[in-house]
Amino acid sequence: MPEAVLHEARGFPDFKSLHHNAHPTTPRVLQLLVEVMATVPDADTRLVNLYANQGNADPLVVA
């Protein structure tokens, strides 16, 4: 599970148990993120809508 997802899950009761599955955000993961986001049209907010604070970590899960 990407570290960014863990950050979003910090309010869940089983948060501490999730840390055992943490995957660091490495340069390779960031490169994959760039590749994934390059396929998403600019106006498409289904994957990420930062203005609505939605989907902040979702692209990292896809990457």
C-alpha cells in the first residue's frame, strides 16, 4: 500500500496494522505516476479532483 494511502487512512481504527504493508514512494513509483497521469485527460476529474480534495492517493495505487 502506498505511503500516501496510509496518510489518508490515518483516522481508521486499524491504521497501525496497515503500516506493515507500506510501500515507499520511490523515484520509480513517481515515474509510474507520471506515466499514469499522462493518460488522464486534463478535464477528467474521476481519478483525481484536488479542488474537491478527492483522490489524492488514488493515482499512486494505480501506478
